[in-house]
Amino acid sequence: MFIKIGLVFAILPGFLLAEDADSLSRTKRQDDFQVDGFFETFGYMDVPKSSQGGHDAADRERAVREFQKMTGLPITGKVDKQTVTKMKSPRCGFQDVLRPSQRPGEINTNPKDVQLKPLSNVFKWPNNQVTWKVMGYTRQLGGASQRRSFINAFKKWSDVANINIREVGGGDADILIDYKRRDHYDGSPFDGRGRTLAHAFFPGSHDISGDTHFDDDEQWTLGTKEGTNLEIVAAHEFGHALGLGHSSNSKALMAPYYQGYDPDYKLLYDDIYRMTSLYGGRAATRPTSRPRVTTRRPRVTTRRPRATTKRPSTKPSICDLKFDSLFMNGDDRRIYAFRYRKIYRFESDKNGIEKSFTKVSRKVLTPRVPINTGAAVVDRYRRLYVFKGSKLFRYTRFRLDAGFPKRITIPFFQNVDAALEYNNVIYVFKDDKFSIWHENYSRSPPSGYPKPISSYWKGIPNNVEAALNINDGYTYFFKGTKYFKYNNRYQRTEYRKDKAPAWLGCGRAVPK
Ligand SMILES: [Zn+2]
Ligand SMILES: [Zn+2]
């Protein structure tokens, strides 16, 4: 089974076979022929045993429907203009779905119910260790910048999944990176400029397993909309080299089609979910040296507030403010705190709460917002999620999105303590555990989660009250009158300090 499927991937017929063999006139029949070749290449159809063998209309229609479903097109079952345009767009050379003959059970021909049989995550590198090496660079770009792109592209995955990816200089490596043209004798010829951009092979024990080839007839670029961005395509191909098939979510990095240049391209939750299902979350076990926990005690404040003759105010001082949850708003880049039924906004240029912005939350977030929020976090689309008990609220520009609040069905994500966003991943904390989270998780947290907080966030206590990442290289956790500053890069807690001076503007101003 293992070897068989491995070989199948090594024998992907390309476009050229279909086009060169084509002696038909430039009629619709030629299009049909190419269409079949396309579907054979990407797994939607079996490759006929003899050259006379063809496909019948029903089989072609099933293949079209599957392709449309895979790529997010309207499912018409017809090779319409939109579908042909999609087929001819630049894409990855990797097969999308299991060939009909490899699928377990009956082939689904019900037009109402298109079921995809993507290549599931089965193959992975043993011991979560993999090495790579560049065999050759393209002349179109400097070698150093290509190497840097490959490092960055691998890091997208090693940032989220528990896999140790290492570049090696000499000797053998698992993933050999190279540029090729046309037929380069691995069963998957390239096709000149356009269409197929690159391909890679699944993990395994074959010589070619993990190898990643870029079509040198493409215009490879970095940092520009012109041509095809090498790093983004590399990140996609390395997804295959690490064990992922294509995603039917057209926004995912692992979608088959190149989505254009995005200087800030990121993994989608779908990519993260699938890679962490294969290797576990990065946070689970970090094989690097143990980060040092700073045990420095917070400085004891000896100066007590001077007693005055004034009666103590019945109102609690702002200096005692606790946070139910904190978030950094995507639109104004300001930090906000929820506490009971109020919302506070922090000063942008100094410590403390903005005096004129202490409001009843439901006057700010409309039409409704819970009191005593459990956690709040903003995702990369600037949507604010608020967790409260078993309910999830989502806001866009402080307006509740349609369909919310929603019930949180996964028990771990009910009654959470805190949430934060880091590198496009949302982390949720509860009691002594944490997990990555996405709105679309419906059955369980990804494999390997939840994990003990202590297994990754060294020095961070259990039962945190609020958490925040403000993209300054640190993550802040709050508990009682203290806060904890966690260094994202070195993965260690820098210090634990009193919250009031650094965050509430009480006493001498100190840096956070
Ligand atoms: Zn691909
Ligand atoms: Zn190749």
C-alpha cells in the first residue's frame, strides 16, 4: 500500500502527453481531449489502459463536478468557460484527489452529492525530523535570496507544527530542492511557462520522496507582483513534501492554484489544522534547549500610599482594575479591556486607561455583548471574538456579525480563561491547559491539544485571567495584580511585575 501509492505519485502524466499526441483539429474535440488529460493528471480520472481507451460522458461529468467542488467553482458538471479558465491557471503539479480506481468503495456519481476523495494525510517523516538541501538554484534570482525564501517557507510550517526541519550542507538530505524543465524523468514533466509551476513528492523511503522541483521556465520572483513568487510556491510545495495533500478551501495555502503575490501570505487554519494533525502542535514538545525561566522577584514596593483623611471612596480605584479579557483592535490598533459590564481603552502613547473611554460595553459593541467575558481576541481579518461560557460572539467593527452568538460545541473551548493571536494562530487558555483554536473546529481540538500550559509557555501560571499579543515580540498574561511578559522569540518569561504601574498608569510610569 505504502509503496504502491508512493509510486503512483511518481508517475503523474503531464499535459504534454496529451498535447503532443494531439492530432485533432482545433475544434471542441481538442478541448475535450485536453480536459481528459487534465483530469487524468490530477486524479479526477483514471489513465486509460490502452491509447484507444476513452472516457464516457458520465465519467467526465463526475470529474468536472469534483474539480469544481475542489476549486470552489459553481458545480455545474459542465466544462464551462469559468472551469476552463480555472484549469488553465497557474497551479501546482501535485494530484488533487485519489484516482477513481484507488478509491475505496463505489465511485459516487450522484450529481447532488459531490464527495471529494483528497489525498489524506498519511505520510510523514519519522521522528518528526526532516532535512533539506538545495541541489541547484535558478539563474533568475540570487542564490542567497532563494535560500532565504526556502528557510522562510519551511518556517511557516515549523512555527505551527512539531517538526524539526534542518538544512544540511553536504551529504544526503530528505528533501532535495531543484529546478527542472520539461520532462525531467520523474514521471511528471513540466510544461513551459504557465500552468504547472512546481511539484513535490510525499514523505517516504524512495529516493524521490520529499523532493521538490520548480519549473525553471516560470518567471520566478521575490517581493513583486510580477511573475510567480518563489517563497509562496515553496511554502505550498513543502506542505506536500511534509505530507499534506491539496485543500478544497480555495483560501488555503494548500489549495491547488496559485493565488497571487501576497507579501504577508500566511497559513490558513485549514493548513495549520492538517499539519498539526500530522505532527502535533509545535508547542507540544520543543526539542530545542530548555528556555530559562527568569525567577527574578518583582521589586517590593515599600512606599505605601499615604493615609489621608479623605474617606475611602466606595468606587474601586482604577489601579485595582482587573481584566476579564483584553484584545488589540484591528482597526485602530488600540488595546481594549473588558471588565464586568464595561469596556476600557488604553492610552496609545503612555501607560494607563483613556479617561474619556470607559464605557458600558453594550454602548460600544452592538446590538449586544456579554458581561463577564471569558476571553477576547482579534483574528487576522480584524474580527473580534468574545468567548463567554458556552457562547461565542463575533464582531466586525464592533457590530455583532450575523449568525452570532453561536454555541461553542467543543467542551474544552467552553468557559475559557483567555485567548490571544500569534502568527495568525489563535491560542485559547483554560485552567492549566491551552489549545490552538478556530471557529470552524466542530468536533475536537486538533490532535495533540489541549496541552499543559507549562509544556510550552514556560513561566506562565495556570488560570490566567487575560492574555494579549501586541506584535512587539512579547505576549502578556495577566493574573491578579501581576502580569507576565513572555518573550516569543526566546520562548521564555522575561519577568512578572505589578500590573498597575505598567498598564494602568498608577505610580511611576514604567515600560511594559
Ligand atoms: Zn500542490
Ligand atoms: Zn519533478
